[in-house]
Amino acid sequence: MIGRRRDPLADPEPLIRRVYAYVAYRLGDGVVAEDVTSDVFERAVRYSASYDPSRGPPIAWLMGIARRSIEDSRARSSPQMEQLADSAAPEDVEEEAIRRISLSWAVGRLGFRDRELIALRYGADLSSAQIAAILDLTPNAVEVALHRARERLRSSLESDESVRIEARQE
């Protein structure tokens, strides 16, 4: 047992779900997110010897790979819009589309660091400690940065909503 490393992919199913959730949050659900998730695990298998348990849990290591895979994917192709569910009522589709577009625009106006923090926290459902391990920060610094990012996002969304209300009244 001495000198033996823990296999970071020993229990892959929960890792796959979390990586896919993060990738889908960043790129949208669908084939592209599936392809990028596959690329993440292909790279993880290929470079499994580079996993260092002292630097954090396997999910933190995989999120680092996922970040690079997302950037590689974006460099190869153009962004795609998210697909709405076919089963929704037409009025629900309109409201959902407006909500998604507004959120997408608001997140898009955030700086890179804020977008990354939001994606890691809500897309990948990582804790502050896990995000801290990925970004080489303290958990407290992550909490503060997330709080500020959420405030900027909330402010942007409220600004958009007031513009929409004014447009409806005209």
C-alpha cells in the first residue's frame, strides 16, 4: 500500500455527472457538452498519472481538465443556443426563453472570473473548498468572490427587468 496512488477515476459515475453539469452550464446541454465531457475523461485516463491527491479531490482535477477542454471546444467551433423542451406549452416556452436569454446575457456581461466562479458553483455544483482547490484560492476568498459575482449578476438582471418593463409600458 505504501507508494500506491488512489485511482482518481475509481468511481466514475458521480464524476461524469458533475463534469457534464459543469460543461453543459458553460456550453449548453446537448451533443457539444457530451463531446467535451467525453474529451475530459479521455484526457483524464491518458494523464491519470498526473493526478496528485495532495492537491485536491479528483473532481477538482477533472474540473481543471474540463476548463481546458471547454476552451479548446470554443476555439474549434461557434457557441450554440440552448434547446427548449418540446413538451412545454407555448406561453411557457416564451417565458422560459426570455428567462434563459436574460440570464445568458447577464452572465455574459460578467467578467471571466465571475463567469467561471458561477459555472463552477452552480454548473458543476462544487463547494467553495473544491473551487478553491481548482483556482488555487482559499475557501473564504471563493465565498467572497462568489458573493460579489452574484451581486453583480443580480444587479444586471434587475437592470434588464426594469428595461423590459419600461418597454412594455410604451
